[in-house]
Amino acid sequence: MQNTVEKDLPFFYMAGINYVKTNTQIRSLFAFDSTKYQHVAQKIIPLPIPECYILSTCNRTEIYGFAKNAKELISLLCEETEGDATTFEQQAYVLNGESAIKHLYQVTCGLNSQILGDFEITSQIKQALKQSKEAGIMGSFSERLLNSVLQASKKVKSNTNISSGTVSAAFAAIQHLKKIENIRNKKILLYGLGKIGQNTCKNLVSYLGCKNITLVNRTEDKAKEFAKKLQLNYVPESSLREELQKTDVLLVATNAPHPTLNKEDISERNKVIIDLSIPCNIATDVKELPETQTIDIDQLSQIQDNTLKERKKEIPKANAIIEEHQKDFIAWYQNQKNVAILKAMKEKMEGIYKKEIQYYHKKTQADLEDLETLSSRMIQKTVDVFAVKLKNANGNGVHYREVLEDFFETPMKKENEETD
């Protein structure tokens, strides 16, 4: 890797969009999968970007890495997605240094989720770590950081009540459906039986007592098995259109990369449609139907209950745990930088002492082995003194390292080589 950017905190950037400023349609334009990850990795390897990873979920797309500026990362991301850089930048938030690190902790610990305390994000963090490592663009800094945020997330989940109670997209859908008069007798069709589809179906049965539910799934055996388990009906996907003519309430959780149902598919009887997919699997033209109420995941997230109020009380505890883990990570990072500069310093001193020893040995005929032993001890004692000074710097570490670099002519680039 040529002309690699310094792996120094000011050059650690993150840029992203999330549910706060963008809707599902915009977010879907910047969704990432493993194939796109590989394409980005191939572009990154020859570039002066030593580390990079991308977090892509239903609620956000974020790119993290060391770069000269955030625009470099944004360009890489947008080159592989359907969205353009201008749209992304208009909606994006950009952070660097410790602010970017803190943001990642908050995301992973459920404080930045669309539903407070939702820890589904941890699986996507693990996936980002895995994909980046497989692509060869994960460095020691990022790997240590991602492992640290996952540890913090685990501790927050175990030591606070921030995820207590039932609040999820599936539950939010039930909160909306229970407002429908006589919902138990409505004919309901659930299309898609991934995790969110199954959870929604269980909630329909358990919370609302609905039994008039028909299941449709791309894999028919899965629909058959799940229908048998809950004593419900199922039909093959080939019968979907026919079944829609009999349906009052339609739930879609297919999680396809594009819409699976459009205006022509919808029956006049489909008065309520809930799209639980990201990106949206109900085409936008369905909302044009005058007698149909179409609700997507963004609208569901606005449904609040008392559980969320209780979760908010746990935010200070979660932040305290995050602060502890972030402090430990920054200490590790500073120590890595100290190790690199101290090693470079020692090498420089050894070169100076070696020349002086050779000169003194020739002049005095003193025992060369004794001189080298004495020299080695003096060098190590000097390095130890500086190591303690750097460790106890309390915020002045950067200043002390700059002085050492200047004095021993050991550039910061050396640090990057040593820590890779």
C-alpha cells in the first residue's frame, strides 16, 4: 500500500445516513451486500486507505475508515450503490476521531437504534467485521475497536434494562393492528417468513388471538411447517395473487432487494397493508390507491409505548458503560502509538551507540562485549524512562511523541508500519 494515510485519530472518519433524516426508499439506494463489499475492497487495496469497513442495515448505511477526508470514503461507498454521492452527502452525518468512535459505541449499544434498546445491530456489526477481514481491509485498530464495542454492547444488555419489555417492528405492527375493529375475524395474509415475519405471526396469534391467517413464502416447505406449528393456513407463492383477492389485511416481510408487490397486484379488499421489509417490498404506487392504508417500517417506528419510557431511564447507565470501554480502547490505542515510537527511538539510539562503541573500542582497546552490555542497559533504561513518561502523560502524550519524533527523527509513518 503506497502513501498510506496516517493511522492517527484525526484521520479516522465515519460517514453515514440513517432513519433520522432519510426514509426507507433513500436508504435502500445505499444498501450493501457481500458482493458490493468485495468490489469496494478491490478498489481500496491500492488506495491510501489502510482500514475500512461498512455497516449496512435496514436503518442505516455507514462507512468507517482512515482516509485523508470523509469524501474519499463516501465516493467509495456510492460507486457501488444505486444512490449518488450528492444525495448521500445531503443527508449524511460525518464524524472523525473520538466522536466517530463514540458514535459506533452508541450504535452498537442500542442507543442510536430506531427503537431504543434494539440489539439486532450486533449481528450486523459482526457481519461487517467478518466481511472486512475476508476482504483484507480490516486492520488492528478497527478489529480492536469492533471487538470493544461488541463487549460494551454485551455489558449494556446484561447490566441495564434498556432492552427490557417488548418493543420491535413486529410488536409495533401488532400495536397498529389491534386498533382495527374486529381484527380477529379479518382475513390476514402474511407474505414472507423470515425472522420478522415469524415474530409478527406469533404476535398475531398470541396477542390478538387471530387465527384466520394464511401464510405465503418463497420456500413452500417453510410455510407448510410453520403453518402446521401454529395451526394456520398456507398456500404456495404461485397462488399469491388469487389469495390477495380474499385478504383484508396484508403483511409483507419478504426482505427482497426490490418491490415484490405493486399496484396491479393489490385487490380492492386489501384495506390495510403493512410493509415490514427493508428496502420496501411494496411498490410506491400502492400508496396511490385511495381506499388502501399502506404503512412502512418508518411509520411503525413512531409507535411508542410505556416500555420505551422505562428504557430511556437506562440511558445514563448505558453511557457510563460506553465511556468506560471507550476510555480503555483509547488507552490501548495510545499505548500502541507509544510502543511504535519507543521502538523507533530504541533503534535510533542503538545505531548511535554502536558507532560510538566501535570508536571507543579501537581507541582504548576496552572489552567490546562489556561495552555492548553497558550500552544496551543504558539504552533500555532511557527508553523505560520515556515509556513511563508517555504512559503518565494524561493528555500530553501527543506532545511528548512529537518531541521524540523531532529529536530522534522518527516520523509518524513509522507508527503505521509497526502497528499494521
